[in-house]
Amino acid sequence: IGDIYVITEDGENVNFREAPTYSGAVLRKLHEGDYLTILDGPVEADGETWWQYEVLIGSSFDPTIGWVVQNRDWFERSYH
């Protein structure tokens, strides 16, 4: 919780959902270079591990809080 990550090229267009499930509405797509901070998780649902994030940079959409399936190829830890 509190760690900051950036979306990688492999994470381009990943669904950012309102709930930690595939049936959760897609709030927006995430894009390479978007920065996120972990707010909550992990949550196990639909056979996946989900984390709640807040988009920090690169977003003008509301809401800025949503859930994403864990996939290490989609995220890179940011140290700034």
C-alpha cells in the first residue's frame, strides 16, 4: 500500500475497473506512462488477484480510483 507504479508498454489499454471483478464497469483504459499508487489489495476474485489504484499522472478522467488485475508485465515500480 502506498507504492507508486508506472504502466509499461505491455500494460497499454489495460482495463481500470470500478470493482475488483471482471463484471465491474470499465472506468477507462490505462496507458503507458500513467502513474498509479496502490490504495488497497490484494483481493482475490474471478480467479485473479486485484489491486486498487489511484491514477496520479496522465489522467483527466473521474473517478481516478479503480481496480486492475495483477500482472507484473503491465507495471514497473517507480522510485520518484
